[in-house]
Amino acid sequence: MANPSVSEPSGSASATQRAYGRLRDLIVTGELKPGEKLKIDGLRQRLATGASPIREALSLLTSDNLVERFDQRGFRAANVSENNFREILTLRCSLEDMALRQSIENASQAWEEHIVLAHHRMQRAHTEQSDEFEARHKAFHMALLSAADSPILLKFCSQLYDLNIRYRYLAGNALHYQQRDVTSEHEQILTACIARDTQTAADTLLNHYKTTGAFLTGLLGTGSL
């Protein structure tokens, strides 16, 4: 995920980071709707910050494909479509398969402890129905990939996670897991990683994504999103 330039003064960078993080969350969770115009004045009041950090944050989010620039001067939340989702899912599966294989190849005791702790925190947030669950969920999935010695690859995986999760939020209550044991799916991925069983870990991870992907593709095909 793109970050504010380190050459900015610290105060400006901090304001940009805050605006970036808040706007990212508003778009990913669907509070800012697909295609919605993002007016600087309105966002400045909503986020209680200056116009400059808002503009800089929107430019960063454009590079993340969460915001689109139009008319050379305006911004809007990126639109969604079935084709867009299919591309995101395909890329996510391909890149995370590559990253996970690298991560397991470079596996260490520290990495194993890291993924076990990330899984525990995610499960605790799920059990407690905590607002932190989604952040813990992403932290677990990124922890699985974290031993891959490829910062650019991991950056793309993080971006694709956000693009993918946006569709899940847009599905809202239509996306349910009554017929799935997602907890078990996560445990199976973790177990295979700890066992250094690369093929099983990769297969289980991709099936985890593709099962949700098939449901979301169905919703998009019926115009339910």
C-alpha cells in the first residue's frame, strides 16, 4: 500500500497518513459508495483536517486503485464491477500463492511464532465479536506471507487484500458463512504452514479465497452489489 513520501515534513506526513487511513477505511467499508464524488471541502469537514492532506491522500489512494481521478481535477471512489472483481481475485490468488511459497521456504521459528500469535489474536477478536476483527484478519493473512523476501510482492498482496475486502463489505448481510466453517479453514491453513507443507498450505489458502470469490461473483452477476 502506498505511503506518504518520507521527504514531507513530519507534521504534514502525519496529517496525510491520517487522512489516507481514514479515507481508505471509508472506501473499503463502503461508507463512501462506489462512484461517489469525493469533494475536498466535504471531506475536509468530515475528517477535520486541511485540504492539502486530503488531496495528497486521494492521490495515494488513486495509486491503490481505490480512487479514480476524473475531469483532470476531481476524484471519486472507484467503481465496482464483476470483471474488476474477477481480476482482483485472480491476481490475489496468483501473487499470494507465490508469496506463501516463498514464505514457507524461508520459514523460521520466529515466523512460526508470528503466524500462531496472529491467528490467536484473530480468533479472539472473532469470538469476542470485536471491531478489531477485520484488522486482525488482515494481519493473519499478511503474517502468513511475511517471510517472503519480496517487499514489492507483499505490497501488492496488501493492496489486493483491501480491494478484495471492499467487495465483501459491499455484499453486507448477503455474504454469510452458515454453510462454511471459516474458523476451520484458517486453522487448516495455519497447520499446513507450521508443518511446512507448502502444497497443502497453498491449495487450502486459494480454496479459502475462491469459495468466497464464487459467492461474490454470483452476487455481482445478479446485480446485487
